[in-house]
Amino acid sequence: MITPFFIWAIFGLPLLAFALIALIVKPFLKTRPEVSGYIGILAAGICLALSAWALAGVIQSPHHEITMSPLNWLSIGSLQIQPGIILDSLTAVMLVVITAVALMVNIYSMGYMAEDPGFERYFAVLSLFSASMIGLVLSDNLFVTFMFWELVGLCSYLLIGFWFQRPAAAAAAKKAFIVTRIGDFGFLAAILVLFANAGTLDIRELNNLAIAGVLAGGIITWAALGIFLGAMGKSAQFPLHVWLPDAMEGPTPVSALIHAATMVAAGVFLVARTYPLFEHSATALMTVAVIGGITAIFAASMGLVMHDMKRVLAYSTISQLGYMMLGLGTGGIAIAMFHLMNHAFFKSLLFLGSGSVNHSTGTFDLRQMGGLKSKLPKTYWTMVVASLSMAGIWPLSGFFSKDEIVAGSSTQPILMIFALVTVFLTAFYMFRLIFLAFHGTYRGQGHPHKPPAVMTTPLIILAVPAAFSGFINLTGGFDGLFGHGETYSPLEGLFGVFKEPVTWISLLLAVSGIFLAYSIYLKGWLSAENISRRFGALYELVRRKYFFDELYEKIIGELLLLRGVFTGFQYFDSRLLDNGLNTIIVENVITRSLFGRFKYFDEKAVDGAVDAVADNTIAAGSRLRRLQTGRLQTYGLFIAFGIMAIVVVVFLAG
């Protein structure tokens, strides 16, 4: 029997692991840092077992949902905050995906981070990251969801900037924090709009009100668009995609968790959780589909020209998230969640595989690799499986979910063309990566060495679902979890897809993409240099990422943010916030052990960056400065003032 205690334990165990590592292992077991890894692995393993049990219970329960009573937590006037649990198909699938990937990442990290001086801090934040995402998917209240939503963002900031001594890592963390805050503003505005008009933030009640037509069409549209803006930030959808490639500055296992099961998956999950709002707004649903389709092909084009292995994978993630949004906009929850699940397995494998390559060669530069097939056979074959799956080659898992998304988009011909072109581009850049890294002759320095078993074992384990997780829906069982009752035989599920012409077109495009990569990077029948020279202007445009970074920095940073505002907030921040916060956080005996290292980051990276910006701003007089100033407290003040303004407007308006 599934009880609330066991479901809360799925959330509580990684939270407990975070506390144990931060407050006991870090200060008192300094000579045994590996204990923090064991705690993280144990917590993730138990959570996976409990999540699998919860999924089994949901499958067997009527309507595939288990109801649990909420807790009485907070009452402010008519606002009742009663955090509870939604344990339905969507939650159960997400729990298994999150905990499975988290377990593999924790195990892998024991080898990858073994020599890092921040070992305990890494595992502490990693556990908090998992707990935050689990809390987000369990929550039945939008206010509580938003709290965990922000905690997920905070953890990603800490992990992306884990090596904060490196300027690039510190800048990437701040960039992720700032860009996702833009989307979060939309999510928060949607919460206020829904509460002002519905009087509740209970997700099930809001969905029921939308289904019943109680909420006005305009209200639903604006609320859904606000929610989607939040999802665009977290899931790196165009044009809020710019933070995710730079997030590669964090440890590679962190990239696997962010890209497969936590932060970027949160946006897709949020749209799926509030899907009735989108279903009752044609404008919102079409917006999701169009942005998803544009993102898919737009990001895939940039994956063609990157030389950094992790950045190729980063753009592939953005593209695949676009696929999921396209699926939500044209096909429904089941299609998108099916692809999210499959993607989690093959993408986590690919990132962990790239970490193994880096561990062996000391680089992520594809131009400094080659010939690694014989030196890293386990890494090679598992990454080939994951790449074939991602390319959509039958009968691997990616084929089935990708095929459903392409078929679902057939009602929108332009979006279907986007999806099909993306199939070709995906297959090409994934096997460009494989051929450059593992075939030919070694072009790097030194002699690559084999990674330890603790790093290759998770790759082998993940290769199984990366190849075969799509079989879950051969008989329609996965669709059935989300209310689609059609079932069929396994053989029909395996071969029946070829009845549709679009399936053959998609598969042919995938094979063509692989063959083109084979022709250029393995056989040399075509020259990549000649092609890039022939399309020089287009190549440069894509290589420079369509100049989005420059666009945001120049236009937004220099034209919208005033010098005087920064100067005033610099004084307020340095004299009031920093002095007070540093006294409270750093000098407290208990939290010093956890936050001591972050004090250095705050003083050197954050404060130093902002002081430099403020000084240059004053010197420039009326000139405007860049958006990435580094003062998180300043951004917090902007957000706080914005929230207060929205609250006043909403409630004065009635």
C-alpha cells in the first residue's frame, strides 16, 4: 500500500542527505570525504526503489491516481497554502526518471570528482538539487511549486558555478540565473492572475475550473502564456536559450543531471502539469507548438558547427526540448512525456560518456580527439547506442517517441517540416561527434587512459533504457497511463508504425544524416573546410550563435539599465545587504561549514564583478551598462519591486 509517509520519504531522503553531508560530513569527517558520496548514492538508490513502487501503485490504481490529504501550512486571508501531493501518472513517471538518473550521476561522480577539493560540497548540493526537483513534481499547489522551482534554479546556479574560481564558470552561473529569472517573472505573474480570478492555487482545482469553462478565455490565455514563459526560461526555449550552452562550465555529471532529469525537464513538466489551461486556449497551445518547432531546428543548426563535445550535446538538448514542446502543442501530454523519458536516458548517457572522454584525454575539443574507439570501447559503444537512439533509428527508444511527435505535428505542415529537418540535422551532428571523437587517428596530446569502472558501469546500465525504454509503449501502455485507451499487440507496435509515410520519411532523413557525416568525417569524400568556405557567411552566422549573446548584451544591457539605478543599488547592497548577510550566514557556527566556501565566491566573484561594473558606469556618465553585473542581491531587489507592483495592480483591479 502506498502511504503518504513513503511518498514524502522520496522527497525527504535527498534532503536529509544534503543536511548530513553539509552539517556532519563536511565539518567533522574531513579525512573521509567519500562518505558524502556514499550518503548521496544510498539516498538516491532508496528513492529510486520507492519511486518504482509508487509507479507500480499508480498503474494499478483506478484512474491511475492516488489521492493524499494536504497539510495545513499557511493561511493569509482567502489564500490557503495547503501543500499536498499529486501522485498520478505524470508524477510517477517523473519520479522514476529523476531518481534513476540521479542514482547513476551519483555513482559516476564518485570517480569523476574523486580528486576535487570540493567533493563534499558537490554531493551536498547534488542531493539538494534532486530533492528540489522531486518536491516540484510532487507539489499540488502552484505557490509551493514556485518555491521548488526557484530552489531548482538556485541549485543549478551553485552547480554551474561550482568551480567559481574560474571566471567562465562564475559568468555562466550568473547568466543562467539572470536569463531564467526573466521566464520566472512570467510564471509568477501567471500565479497572481490565477489567484486573483480563481481564488485558489490548487493545481487540480485550477485544471478543473479550466475544463469546466469557469475561467474566462482571456484569463486562461494570459495565465497559460505566463506559465509557458517560465517554462521557456527553465527549458531553454528560443529566445531564452542562451544560458544552457554556457552551463557546460559546471562539472560534467551536473550537466547530465540538468539536461536529463532536473532543471530543463522542469519547464516541460510544468506545461504538462497545467495542460488543461493550454488545451482551453488555442493561442497558448499554438504558441507552445511554434516556439517548440522553432527551437528544435534553430538549436540543431548550431550543433552542426560546435567543436566542444559538451556544447554539441547542449544544443542537442535545447533542440530535443523543442521537440517536447512541439509534442505538447500538437499531440498532448503522453507524446511529450514519452520523449522526455527516453531523452533522459540517452542524454544522461551521452553526457556521462563525454565526461569519460574528458577524464581520459583532458579535453572536450573534438579537434583534439580521434581514434578513441579502441582505447575507450565501453564509452564508444554505449555512446553509439545513445546516438542512434537520439537520431531516431528503429527500433531504439528515440525512434518511437520522435516518430509520434513528427506524426502529431502533421496538422501543422510548416511545423512538421521543421521537425523533419531537425531529424536530419540531429543524426548528422551526433555522428559527426562520434566520428571525430572515436574514429581516425588520435590528434591530442599525451596518451588517453581508460576511465575507472565506477564511471563506465553507469554508462552500461543507462545503455539499456537508452535502447529499449521505447518498448514500454509498444502495446500502448504508456499512452494508457495518460488516458489514451487504445491498445495493440507488441508486433503491431513494433512494425505498425511503418504504415505511415511520414515514418519512412523520418527514418530516411535520419539515415541520410548519418551517411553525410560518414562521408565527410570518416571517408573524406567531402571536405568540411570546403563546405564551410563555400557557405562562409551562413557558417559564421551559425558559429557565432546568430549573435544572440551580443544582441542581448548590447541592446538590453546598454539601452535599458540606467547608470544611476546601479550606482544606488551598489551602495545599498554593499553597505546593507552584504554586511548583514555575511554576518548572518558566514559567522553562524553551524552554517559556516556549509557556506564558508561561498563567502569567498561572494566576495571575489560576485562583489568584484559588480564593483567593477559600477566604477565603469560612473566613469561613463550617462552610458548604460551590461545586464550581467553579477549582483544577485540587486536582481533580487528588481524582482521584489516587480512582484510588489504586480500585486498592487492585480488587487486594486479587483
